[in-house]
Amino acid sequence: MTETLDIKITKTNHSRLNETDFNNLPFGKTFSDHMLMADYADGEWKNFEILPYGPIELSPAISSLHYGQAFFEGIKAYKHADGKVTIFRPDKNAVRFNKSAERLCMPELPEEMFIQSIAALVDIDRDWIPGKANHALYIRPFMFATDPYLGVAPSSTYKYMVLIGPTGPYFSKALRVKIETHYTRAAEGGMGYAKAAGNYGSSMLPARKATEEGFDQLIWTDAKEHAFIEEMGAANAMFLLDGTLITAEAKDTILDGVTRDTVIALAKDWGIPVEERMVSVAEIIEGAKNGKLTDAFGAGTAATIAPVGSISYKGEEYFLNDPEKREFSNLVFKTLNAIKYGTEEDTHGWNYIV
Ligand SMILES: *Cc1c(COP(=O)(O)O)cnc(C)c1O
């Protein structure tokens, strides 16, 4: 038996629920009434607390601000028609949370503490979960170093926090993406596989340049040759080429996505061949030209399944087939939603019931 986590709960006396416009939920801007916080000190996690969402006081010398000892996770919770609330595969995020922690010399958080703390917060703010199609509650767990010390050394104290908020669809149309051949997201031996804050800071300039050129997203390539496709923005890049689902294998430059893993499992259920391997830019461009590339999309918790409309490479734009007519990604999207919203049986045991 696992012990129940001891959490101090202070509820708000002014809920913002009725002031929130659930018809206008841009990603990451709306937060629920409460948040969760815990401290790591003297070698252990303590002071688990759920309190009203709001600012917290910190020393300006905390090492996470100076040296980036900080990372996060992204998870979603769903409301079923019968009112049941489920969280999608939080056990996978718990494992990845600790992989990120290890890479950044930060303390691990026992998986049970991770899952129970999130479930407790979601439970308290369950009225914040939108009941609408394609809407969910986004869950943002994160950890950061709190020693007020300017030496470049691992902190001895940390905070673990969880914020949650309702969210709608992330992208509304097929994406115009560009294959990045100058900037790099991750290199071998680096921390691309960790959801480290610094990985996202370094992606902003290349992303902004791409936006200025009229693109919606970047496709990241390998650091050495820019010849192999790694990821798409903050989502895993997946392709159906000549009937086979292909995606970069999970290695140290790739964020091992839960959505990626889920799509692979569904493809295997359906008898579709899957290859996790190096994906060359050349074969994808060739497939776009000869029509063998019948599907291309980004897979991630925030973006869900985001279809690619066109791929640009070295100034040339290659248009893909009509996203609405794509069999595979549309079936993945439909099936995933059916499992998440409880209209189809969850045979893999992916839904954690709150
Ligand atoms: C979060 C993230 C993903 C997607 O992972 P999921 O677990 O499916 O949400 C993919 N790539 C990067 C770089 C990410 O940060």
C-alpha cells in the first residue's frame, strides 16, 4: 500500500470560476483557483500545500534564475460526460520528471508524491475542467532551485509546484513549418531529453525568426549535419511514409513524448508498421514530392495532433495532401479523444481516475 500524501489545504474565499470566460482560453493564460507547492530541504520533500493561486516571494539570488536549474512537465486532465475526471498517463510524466531532475542535478520526487499531489490539486479545482470537446485542464508541474547562492553549484533546496488551468485547442489550422538548418535545439551529450527550462529559452530566437518569415513552427534537425529530423517545436515530429509510421528514436537529443508513445501504441494496435530511427530530411522531401508522404504531424500534450500543411526547406516550400483527408492522423486524433473523454474503452489503462 502506498501512503497517502499529507497535504495542508487552504482554500480561497473568492473563486474566480464565474469570472472566467470558458469560450476564450488561449493556452497557458488562465489559472484555476489553487496551486500546489512543496519544499525540498535537508534531503527530503516536505510542506506539501495547496493554496490560492498567486505570487510567491523568493530571493533574487535563487540559483534557478541564474543557472537554469529548472524544469517542467505538461499533462492534461479531462472531464467525461458522466462527470468522471481522468488524468492522461501521469505515470509516464512522473518517470520523465525524474529523468529531467537527474540530468540537472536536482532531487527526484517519488512517483507516488508526483501523482498524488497532482490528483489532489485537480480534485479541488475539478469544476475548472472544461466539459467541451477538444478542451481540457492543462497541468504544469515544475521544480526549481531555491538556494540564494551565486556559486555555480547544485542548490541544496528546491521548490516543486503545480499550476493548472483550463485550455482549448492549441493550433487551429494545418501548420506551415520550416526545416531549421542553422540553429540547434539539442546536441548529443546535451539535455534535449530533459524538459529543462533552458531548452525552451534557447529555442525562442530561432522560433521568432521563423515566425517573422511567415512559418508557424520549426522542424529541428540534428546538430552535426542538419540532415536528420528530430522534433517539431515542442512536439515530436511523426510521419507516415509509404505506409510506415516513422519518427526519431528516443535518444538524448529527443524529448521522449507521452503523445509520441501513445501514437506508436495505437499504430501497433492497428497493425501499422512503426520505425523509430533516424529520419532524414532527404527522404521526407522526396516523399513530399512523390506523394508517398501521406501524413505529417506534431505530437504533444499541448498541441495534441497538429497536422503539417507544408514543409519548407532551403527556400523551397513543399505542400502536403489535404489534412482533412488524412486517414491515419485523423483516426489517431479521434481515437485518442474517445479514450481521453471516456467514449471508447481504455484498453491500455491510460486514464488515471481522480
Ligand atoms: C513536451 C515536449 C514534447 C511532447 O511531449 P508530450 O509528453 O507528448 O507532451 C515533445 N518535444 C518537446 C521538445 C517537448 O518539450
